[in-house]
Amino acid sequence: MDFALTEEQQMLKTNVRSFLEKEIAPVVDEHEKQGALTREATVSFIQQLMPFGYLVGFLPEQYGGSVLEAKTNGVLLEELARTWAGLAGTVFIAAGFWWLVDVAGNPEQKEQLLPRAASGDYIGCIAITEPNAGSDVAGVELTATLDGDNYILNGTKTWISNGSIADAAFVLTTTDKTQGPLAMSFLLVERDVSPFSTRELHKLGLRSFPTSELSFDDCRVPKANALDPGTGYQRTMGFFDVSRAMVGIFSTGIAQAAIDASIKYAQDRTQFGRPIGSFQMIQEMLVDMIMETEAGRLLSYRALDLLDKDEKCRWQSCLAKAYATEAAVRTTSKAIQIHGAMGLSDEYPVERYFRDARTLTIPDGTTQIQKLIVGKNALGISALV
């Protein structure tokens, strides 16, 4: 396996970083203090980013995409997360919506939906988690009852990324709670056709990343909006194979930002008449940060490489997500330590990096769930009932 970037990928990385530092970085603090991004702000940022391949880079050219490899998408996500993790999360989930249409939609659904992607002004989300179904995806309780040509949805989804600003949601539902995964399907719920209510949820990190509770009360959804009926659970697991690898590289971007900030601070800050970067224990912390971040990056690249080869990568994606997110927590914590008292102040970005990194250990399966999946693969014994 060759994890080195191609000449084209390196050029893209350089150009994207230059753009982000010039056009996006100066407005991050202002938006972070305002909280969750509005729909209008999200669309504006997405449209600025799309020329580089964000949002639709993986889609076929006929829909405005450029068929980028998973690894190239990972490069884009890492750079955006390094600059602004909150925006990176929003763009990633919006792209995931279109990814699900492309891999699971029937020809009619693709022709109806995918042309909307190219404009960048149609925001989607994927609603899986519920109050009683987080790690246990098979325990989904939101019901879809068939009534003529419509499904009637009742229930609640929670911690849904982009939920409050989405024009549409792919909602994981069950038609029979007693059948578990066999009765689960994704339904496309378009807000203007099938209204649902949302409530923004405030959280430790990724504060500009909209995260919401979605409530469905006798919400009528056309039967034709079912996405590959009966495959909801399998599609969810397939999405996690991709998203966990991407969250790994996402976390790596945050960790890299913490490293970059710490190197600059250690070079500029003086104590006892010399730069603190000359102190052995500061250097040890920086080397630990670099070592763990490089390991997380390579684990993520391996999973993305397998995706590009269309090979199974479940435990590899889980390992990347588990290690890279926890490594980012340790790295950003050390960044605060290097900054001393200023690391606790929002005048420097490292406290935000820590909050953002800590938040990513939970979604798409907690670190402990990832370890259980890897353990089952190694032992052939499941620790889950």
C-alpha cells in the first residue's frame, strides 16, 4: 500500500490550504461565537468550497461531480477540519446525503435528486440516532406505517447533524419493531412536502455544526420515497464504513491544527530567557503529538485505500475512528498544556480544538463500540448480545 499523496493530490492539498487560510480562517472565531451555522451561511460556504471538490466531488460528472477517490476526499476533509472543524462536519454530512442517493437510489430517485446537488443550495442530513437507539442501531423505534400511497412517520430522532438546516432528511425507520433490521428502511423526507419539527441541541464542541432533535408526528411521506426498501440497516452499516474512516481523517485535521499552533507558540513564547521550544519536555510533548497524529492519519488512509479498492474495511475503519479520535483528544490536550494559561483562553484556538476533538469520540459509534467491533473481528466472538 502506498499512502503517499499523488502529485495531483498534493497540489490540491496546497491550493485548498491556501484558500482556506485566506478566505475561511479569518471568519471562524466570529461564527463559532454565534453558535450553529444558519442555512444561508452554510450554503454560502459550500458554494465557495465546491470548485475544489467539496460536497459533490465523488459524484458522477453528469451530476456536477468529478469522481474523486475516497483518499482524495479525505485530503479535502482533513484540510477543512484543520481550518474549521464545525464547517467540515456540516459539509461532510451534506455530502453524505448525496453519497447515499448515489449508492442506494433507484434510477428515478437519482434523476430527481442528484441534479440538485450541483447548485450547493440543497442541504441534506441522515437521521439514524434516537433517544433509545444510539449504539444499538437495530433498536430503531421510529415507525413508518403504510397508508395507501404514503408512509405515516411517528417518532423522534436526536443528535442529527444538519437537522435544523436541512431541506431533506434520509430517515431510518422501521415498519415492524419485532423484526429488527429486516424491517428497516431509509425514507426521504422533504421538509416542504412532509414537514417535521426540529430543536437545536447545544454541545461541548463543534458548536457551529448544527445538531438537532427531529420530531415526526403523523408525518406523511410518499411511498415512492423509500430508498431501497428493507435495506436500511445494511445501508447504515455501509455508511458507517465510510464515515468512520472519514471521521478518523477529520480528527487528524484537528490534531494537525493543534500541532501547528503549538509549534508556533513554542517558537515564540520565551521563559527563563529562551524559547520554551528549547525545553526537553515541551519537545517531548510535541513529538508525542506528531507521532500519534501521523499514526491516526495512516490508519485512516488505509481504510480509505480499501474503500477505493472496493474491498471490505469494517474493522479497519473502526480502528481508524477509534484511534484517531482519541489521539486527537490527547494531542489537543497537550497543545493546551504547551500554551499554559493561554491554552485555557479563547484568545487562542487550542481550547476549541480540544472541545472539537473530544466531541468526535462519540458520533458514528463511540470508541468503545469501535473496539468491540475490532475485537469481534479478531476473536470471532461478539461481546454484544
